[in-house]
Amino acid sequence: MTDTWRPAAGRVVCVGETMAALAPDPPGPAADAGRLRLSVAGAESNVAMYLADHGVAATWLSALGDDPLGRRVRGAVGAAGVDVTHVRTDPDRPTGLMLKNPAPTGTRVHYYRQGSAASALGPGLLDHPAVRTATLLHLTGITPALSPSCRDLVTRALAVPAAERPYAISFDVNHRPALWPKDTAPDLLRDLADRADIVLVGLDEAQHLWGPALTPATVRALLPGPRILVVKDGSRTATAFTESEAVSVAALRVTVVEPVGAGDAFAAGFLAGLLRGEPVHRALRLGHITAASALKVTSDRGPLPPDHCVDRLLALPDEEWEAYGG
């Protein structure tokens, strides 16, 4: 396979909101729950935690309320091996909260995050020393939906031409319709994604945003700017488009307990693969392996397989990998 651009090895900084999360325990409709389990949920901190699991130095930058939920969030992310020393405590705004409501037709998520501490983040965060010294800055399409200042943060980060940035930028489209004013997401998310170095998007969300007839190849035509574009087709395949080739790898078959968090896990696995110099097809495999760990648990993050199991899966011939795939 043709060699391709990849970010240099080094520290990854993930910027975005993490909330306290309540979910029924045991899983089931929230209305029927005898008790609720408290955990944490945030796309960017999920990525940071999984990167740390893969041995990649990761920093999470955000803001939390000066409240018990904020302390719970900070402790949980830090305990996963992520640097949380730069997370700001806001004395005037609360930590965001979400409620998961599992049902046979899918999981609904209810947000209580308006006016949260993280919604006050702004473009000044990009001047933080942790950002300026990063190898890779990871952002998602959730952040610009939180507030005008958060939108300014992401817009400013991606306004700088790639050749002039001191770090690469990865951007997971991560479209959350409930957070966006009507009809504002498609154009803005397309513009932001096209300016990033690495972009991850689900085929289903691309079809929702930009047209129901889209295929992975036509998503690439819509987003020619990224050096690497990954289009994830659910439980079937993920295709990475580089500047010179397209590489597809089948997802692993797995019994799904809870799908929330799998996209973040995939992003972290794929980025970890690139950062450690893996070829694109092995980085995609590492994304699938990491996503499978999230799919098997009710929380956003599950345990990775032992290193020797990961190494064995990465080294499988294509036909043997396909035997595990969907």
C-alpha cells in the first residue's frame, strides 16, 4: 500500500464538554429503573481515555462546575490516565448532565447542559500552552453546537491553513441534531470538516446532513480537503480515503450491548494507530477493535483486549480478518 501522511507522534489534546451521565442500572427504560448509575460522558474525553489506554499521551481541556458532578467527572477522566490538570473550574456555571433512556428501538439521550461551564469555552483556549505544544488537536462537531463562543473556538482553530498550524487537527463530525438550531448544521459542519487534517464521519450522519444517496466515495467528493477522511458504515465497514488511495476494512462482529461511545472509541483507535506509525489498514483495524470494546458495555468505555490479542488481530491476513468481520 502507498505510504500516506500521518500526524507526528506526540501528545494529543482533546477539547470539549464532558457531562455527568445517569443511566438505568440494570439497563432498561429509564421510567422503569429501580436505580440510576452515575458515570461520565463526553465524546472528546472518551477519545482521550481510549488514547491513554493505547499508551498515547492525552490531555483533556474543558471546564467543569464547582460542584460534586464536576469533581466526579474530573476524577474519572484523570483516573483513566488522561492529563486533566488544565481543566478549569467555573464557580458560576454547573457541570452538564445527560440521561440515557435505553429502549428496544434505540437509546434516547436527554441533555441538561444549557449554560454549563463548558458552554462558556471560547477561542482564547487555543492560546493555552497545552494546545500550542500539542502534536494533534482533536475536536468534534458537538462543540460548535453548544454556544456561540464554542462555535468561535472551533471555527478559529480550523480557520488557520493546515500548513501554518503548529499541530494537526482531527475532527469527528459527531452530529447531534438535538443540539443544533434547525438547518444550521449541514453547511457549518461541512465547512469545518473540510478544513481539518483528519476527519471521521458516519455514513448515516453524512446522509442525514448532506443527502440520502451519499456513498463513501461521494462523501469524499464533498470533503476533498482532509488529508485523511474516514467514512464509517455502521457495523459493516470503515473506509479511509487518503491523498492517494481508499482503504476499506470490515468491522468486527460483536453482540451490541450499548452503541453510545463506539464512534469515539473507533476514533481513538484509528488515531492511535496513525500516531504509532501503523499503515492505514492496521489503523482502521485498531479502530474497529477499540469500538468493539465500547459496544460490549453499557458505559461509554469498555476494557481493551490484552495487548497480545490486539497484536494478533492486527497481524491477521486479510481473509482471516474478514472471517471475524461483519
